[in-house]
Amino acid sequence: MTDTPARLLALLSLLQTPREWPGSELARRLGVSPRTVRRDVDRLRDLGYPVEATLGAAGGYRLVAGTALPPLLLDDEEAVAIAVGLRAAAGSAVAGIEEASVRALGKLEQVLPSRLRHRVRTLGAATLPIGGDGPAVDPEVLTALAGAAATRERVRFRYTAGDTAESGRLAEPLRLVPSGRRWYLVGWDVDRADWRTYRVDRITRVQPTGVRVREERALPAADAAAYVAGRRTDWGTPELRVVVSFDAPVTAVAGRLGDAPGQVVAVDDARCRLDARRDDSMEWLANRLVALGCAFTVERPAALAAAVRALAERAAAAVAGRPRS
């Protein structure tokens, strides 16, 4: 093999198989001399691939763990397997790896040949995971939004609001935020000239516009996660101690109220309790409490109890056909 780049790729593909490769065997497979193999190994080392050489009759070359992750070569089956796994992880909001799954999936799908992309989508459509009470999220929507946020590109999409009204939106995506079993998009709504939070499971038909955003907009929160949690700096909400008891296991509540680790603790197997100092809007927190779908008791503050009471009155009036302000 006289083409040096092609030979290096072939050598790297062999070394990524977890085994010792005698220099003579590598030379035979590549059709070159052992001396050329040694030079090619040095080239791979210069590129950051940690190739280890051992001496002796049982020695040879092997790729070992280094201080950084070098580019990997994947065959078709490996690429499809990884893409399907990442789509499953991104769509089900696996705790701790949601954003990383979406970023990795976006990079992988960007370079997948069309034949492999079709296989990934076919397998994804034929796979139904068990469990989870969160709404289904289309991984293709996630990756499209993640790509737009990374490149600061405006996108158009259809959005279904909580009252089932559908509308077209033009937005500048900032970040995707996983919370509990849901995904949220934080972005600047161009038509409304304000920041908005969109539930990703309600977004369809994402279309890039090709328009890059150059203006730096100040998000009224410490970060996108704080914005989704209701901790907006432009509300000027004072920090209050919030105590709420839930008739639900801690696994059903923790992470769904914008809470930090340790703020929701188990009382027993069937009950848990939130006790934390929060600067959220009480109206926002009241809505999130009701959305949990379990019985709860507000112990403090009085402002939160009043917000829940007002929400209950509006719901009762709506069911009775008596709209209230």
C-alpha cells in the first residue's frame, strides 16, 4: 500500500481492535516492510494516538488509553450501533448524559453516509423503550436544535402550546436543558422580542433559516438551566424557604422542580419532602407542583400556598365554565 494517508487509516483501524499486533503481521496485512510499519506508528504517535510497543516473541503494537480522546475510526455496524444508542439516550433523558448524548449524536449524524443514516432512523423507529413517564422527544428535533444553538442560527418550527394551539415560531436557540424526563429549549423568540422556554416534545418541523445571529443577548438568569427553573434575575424575586411534602417516592419528584441535588429527600419509600431556599417565581413553582401529578402539601411559604390556591380556583372556574381573571 503506497498511499501513506490510506495506509495510516488502515493501520489505525487494525490497532483499534483490542489485541497485540506483531509488527510482522501488520506489515503483511498492509503490504509494506516492518520498517515502514515502525515509521507509520511514529506518525500516529505524533498525531496523538498512544501506540504502545512491547518487545519479545509475544510483543507487538497496541493502542492504549492516553490523556485525551483521539479521533476514532468506526465501521458501518459500529457507527449504526453508537448512533442508535445515542438516540435512545437522548430521547429518554438518561440522568447525567442527556446534553452529551445530543452533542455526540449531532456530530455523528453530520458525517454519517445517507445509507447509514437511513438504517439508524429505521432502527430507531422500530425500537420502543420500556418505562419512563415523560413525553416522547424526537432525537432528530433535538439534534437540529442543538446544531442551531451551536452555530447561532435562527430556526423556524411549529410549536404546540399547553392549550393545544399550534403556531409557527422564529427563534434563536441558546441552549437545550434536560429536566427530569423532559427537554426544554431556551431561545430568543424573534416575533415576540423576548426570551422563551419551549418544551421540545411540542416542537416539530424544525427548519434552519441560514441566518446567523451576531447580536449578543443577555439572558435574564445565571444560565439556561436557571432560566428554565424560574430563577430569572429580572423578576427580582426574594429568596424564600420552600417546604413541600409529597405523597410520592423521591424518584418521582427529584429533578423535576429545578431543584438542586439533595433538596428533595425521602421521608420513606412512598413519601418525600422539599426543603430549600428558593428564589423562583411562586406562580411558576405552583404550576410545576401541580404538573407532578401527585398529592402534595405546601408547608411554607404562604406566597406559594396562595399561588397554588389561585391556580386551583382558575382550574375550577374553567371546568365550571366561569372564566376568572
